[in-house]
Amino acid sequence: MALVVRRPQLKWWEKIYLPVIAKGLVITMRHFIRTLTGRTKVTMQYPEEKWNDQLPEHYRGAPALVTDEQDRERCVACQLCEFICPPRAITIIPEEIPSEDKWAKVEKRPLAFNIDMIRCIYCGLCEEVCPEQAIFLRKDYAITGESRAEMVHDKARLYEVGGRRVGLVNKWNDLK
């Protein structure tokens, strides 16, 4: 059984739409006057002004590698971030730590660590899965380059932009 919905009957002034047009013009004029008097800011002047002060606490920006307090690599080349990355933007080539090294118990370190920033979707899964807290999403949204090759950040570039993090690193813990 079909349900019939009756249309409301419009008055004669509603049929000519003038009150609705007038209401829209009033709203437009109000915005125009606020903009002219400077009460409403319309455009952010991008290179001079940035959103850095207004970014929310949960903002996920570009990934970067970090070092510990003694500028040692936190990454153990476990490749979890590479495996969990949905667009396959992360590429890690692990290498063994020589047996005469004090930290040979760790077994691996990254020989090469690349992130293709064009493919990265800034999902944050790499940061969540990292057991050593070696990869962090920094609050940076202006990542530019003149070619595709410039947008592939290698290990040196990732450490350069990542900086240093303070805290316990399981890799360098003698008890582990």
C-alpha cells in the first residue's frame, strides 16, 4: 500500500520567492559589511601565516625517524611499519650489527629506510606499530619538492627532520 504525502499549499508571497531572496541578500550584505570593516578575516596569508598554533593535539602529520638522548638510532629494522603501511610507502633494508659491537644483541639496524611522501596517507599506523618508538608523526603539513625523487625521504633526511626523543629505548636497555 502506497503512502501519499500531500504537498503543503504555498501562499501567494511564497510562490514568488521574494521573501526568501530578500533574506539571502540580507545575509550576504551582513557578511560583506563584516569583511569590509575587518571584523571577519577571510584569507590566511599562507607563507607568512601558518596553522601551527591552531593544529589540534591529535593532528597526524608526516612521519619521521627519531634518535635517543645519545643520538643513537632507535630503529631495530623489525619492518613492522613497512608491513602495516597501507599504500606501501615505507621501504626498509635491514643490516646486521657486527658481533664485536657492544649492541650486537639487537641483531639488526636499518641500512636504508625510505618513505615516499607522495604515497604516504598519514594514517599513523607506522607510529602505532613501532615497538621502539622510533617513528613519529610530526606536526608538519607543508612537505614540498620539485620532483618525485625529492619526495622520497631517505634515512638521513628522516633523522634530520625527526630530531631527538627522550625516554626509555628497549634496544639500548642492558637488561633486555
